Amino acid sequence: MKTVGVVMGSASDAPVMEGAVEALGEFGVPVEVRVLSAHRTPDDTLEFARAAAGRGMGVLIAGAGKAAHLAGVLAAATSLPVIGVPIDSGGLGGLDALLAMAQMPPGVPVATVAVDGARNAGLLAVRILALADDDLAAGLEKSRQAMATKVRAADEEIRSRYGAGDGS
Ligand code: RP5
């Protein structure tokens, strides 16, 4: 199975990026987790991106805050799909990082999730890998069903607590 590279701009991003690692772990997807900064270690970042496909990675997830160029720089140096996780590092509440990732120029796409939305980044990476992996696709389907079952149970509980709209 392909590996997913989970990259963050600073170790201070780790508590958020844990969400992606956890989601990937639930599906048994191997990860390589790194701290690489587009600004502080630009050479290491480019070297990682250029080698990623050849080293067996299938998707890259990049989390960064503030002037968050990490995902864009990775996407500029590899043809692998790159998913950006804008991180709320204070100040502008993550809007700064969200715009830096989502507003990429034509030709260099970054699939951007919500501010601090690392879990969805992990799940999106699983969906991408599942296109070429039947076991992963089956696991995803099972997990969607399990999520629906949970919501139906919550619906049942709420309806019994507040009534079903028929005055009962
Ligand atoms: C960004 O600046 C990092 O991704 C992090 O979100 C933010 C703050 O970094 P530190 O000052 O905590 O290293 O580059």
C-alpha cells in the first residue's frame, strides 16, 4: 500500500495534525510524519517533495499556520495530490492560512480542508488511495455505514427525549 506523507510546518502544529495520523491509522494506511518548513527549511522541504513519489508515497498532507506556504511549495515540486490543512496558530484565527492554501494559482492545486480539519484531510487521503485499493474502498464503505448507524441512534435518542412531533 502507498504511504501518506503527513508534513507540518512546526512541531507546534502536531496536536492538530494528530487528527490526520489517527484517521489514516484507523484504515491501516502507513504514514511518514515530518516537520518541514517552507520558510525555515526550504531546501529540506523541496528535497522531500521531489523524492516523495519515488519513495512510495501516494498523497501528501501539509498542515501549517500563518503565511502557510508549505502545501503550495510541496504541490509545486511533486505531481502527487497535496491536501492542505490550514492551522489556527493565533492572530487571524486560521483565516490567514486558509486563504494561503485555498487561493493557489491555476496549475498548482492544493485540496484545502477546513481550519484545523486534519481528520478530514486524513479521510480524503484514504479516499484517494482507495481508488486503486479494493480493501481500502471496502473499509471506507464500512466506516460510512458505521457513522450512519451512530447518527440514527442519536436521532432515536433525541426523538424519544423531545417527542416525535405528534405530541407524544
Ligand atoms: C507556521 O507558523 C507553522 O506551521 C505554525 O503553525 C506557525 C507557528 O510556528 P512556531 O512559531 O510555533 O514554530 O510556520
